Amino acid sequence: MKEALQCVHEMSSTQLLFLFVQTGLESTLERSTIARERMGLLLQQLIKAGTLPKQQYYNGVQEILEVAEDMAIDIPHIWLYLAELISPMLHEGGIPMGELFREISKPLIPLGQAGVLLVQILNLLCKEISHKKAGAMWREGGLRWGDFLPEDVDVNKFVTEKKVEFTLGVESEDGQKEELSSEELSKQIQRLIQDQADDQRLFDWIEANLDEQQMSSNMLVRALMTCICQSAIIYENPNKVDAAKIKKRAKVLQKYLSDDKKELQALYALQALMVELEQPANLLRMFFDSLYDEDVIKEEAFYKWESSKDPAEQQGKGVALKSVTAFFTWLREAEDEDESDNS
């Protein structure tokens, strides 16, 4: 690496360094991952040392990017290969993400391929640093997916499908994350669940888009509970609960239902969902069984819901209570048996 840096440093014509960049990229494009990463790192070190002017780097990269779409016919993984060549530039001392992404996207935006390359670079970056840090770099650069994608592409759908939700944190002018409405929050969580996102993707999205206050809010608890329970309903006659789906998302619910007050809010959300569905027979009882079995809702929260007189939560409460009479009978009998065994 030192010898290569010295050789480039001794080149007499700085104005022709773009040819060195272009040739270096072309010569390693179809070689090994290690070769591409080393070439990318060499270019990053040249930028860091001040030997390679940024504009010469951009000019050399642009020569490749302008024909990349045509090259994809013969090199199916070209966007990954280009990402391996470019991503080292994000290392300390290279080029800030905001500037780099805007420049390399210029020839690709008209072709509708900018988003494809940026996703590949972000995926590689997240193998080296956390999703949270990568998301912070994206936001610090003032980047927006809408600037890189064709107008007819749904940004939220694209981000979800490409699993880069960590970039979606929206910052307001004072640096605070803008609060999502209850409807928008539910919509985003529902989209992730429908996409069968794993728990970590859900956590990443929540962490990227909500501040600490919002992450501990009743609104988040209600949105999660509603979306997860809704996804677990088997719409047959009669409706049933897919207990496996509750089990699959138990860790998510347990993480945010951090105390009995949050558990009570979750039960209110479930009650509201039953009202929305016009109180399907026995469905609430099946949910109660699953939530209890998976240790998502504990006895104390169930009893608090049963005795709650909160005027804001009375819609459908009477019908809901009647539908789970047997559940509470069973719960009390189980408690009595435990007390008898311990006496």
C-alpha cells in the first residue's frame, strides 16, 4: 500500500489522475472481493493524504458509472462490485457520505439506478458499523431517498423491501426527530410486519425513527399491539388466532410493554381492535390465552383491565368483559390452586 501511494504521489500530472482512478476500477471490477476492497482503500488513502483531488476521483468513477447499466448484462453483480470499490471511501479521512452519495448518484439518477447502488454501499457499511451509526451518517449528510429514486417509486416501500429502515429517521430543524402521527406509526409498523421483517429490523426502524420519549410512549405500545394482533388473526368462520405469530413477536412486545401500565395500554388497544372488528365471538379470549402463555401480559395487568373504569376506554368494554369471563374464572382458579399448593 505504501509503495502504491508513493507511486501515485510521484505522478506529475494531477489533472490526469481520473484516468488512474478509472483504470484502477476497471482492472479490479471483475476480480476478487479482496482486490476490489483494496483498490477502494487505496483510493481512500490517496484522498486522505491529499494526493488525489476529490474531483479527479469523481471524474474517474463517473466514467464507470455511466456505462454500468450496460455492463450489468455481462456482469450481473456489478452494483455489488461497484459498492465494494466505493464503500471504503466512507472510512475516516475519506469523503463524507452526503457528498459522496450525491456525486456518485449524478449519472445514475436519470437511469433510475442510484438507489440500487446506495443500498449496496449501505449494506456493506453495516457489516463494519452499527445500523444506528450508519443511519446517523445518512441523516447528518442531509440525504433523502426521494432525491435518488424515480418519482413513481414509493419511498417507504423501497426502504422496507431493501431493509434500510435505519435511514428513515426524520430530523426537525432543532435536531429532534419529528413525531410521527399515530396513523403513520401504525402504517409503518404494519408494513414491516407484512414484509415479515425480523425483530431486529423492527427494533432498528423504531430506534431510527423515534426518540427516547416516543419509544416509551403509549402510542407505540398501542400501535405494536394492534398491528401484531391484527397480523395473527386467521379470517375464517369463526375467526381464530394464530398463536405462532404471537409467539414469534413476543420478544418485541415484551421489550416495549415494560411494566403493568404499558401492558394495560396494550389491552386497551386490543379491546379497540375487537370493537373495530365488531367483537368476533371468542377471539378476545384466544388472544388473552396466547398473550398470557407467552408472558406478554401478566395477571396484574389483566385484573387492572378487568376493573378499569377509565371513561376513555369504555367503548366495547362490556361486551369484551363478557367474552372473557371464562378466562378470568380460570385465572382465579389457577391462583387459588397455587396458593393451596404453597400453604
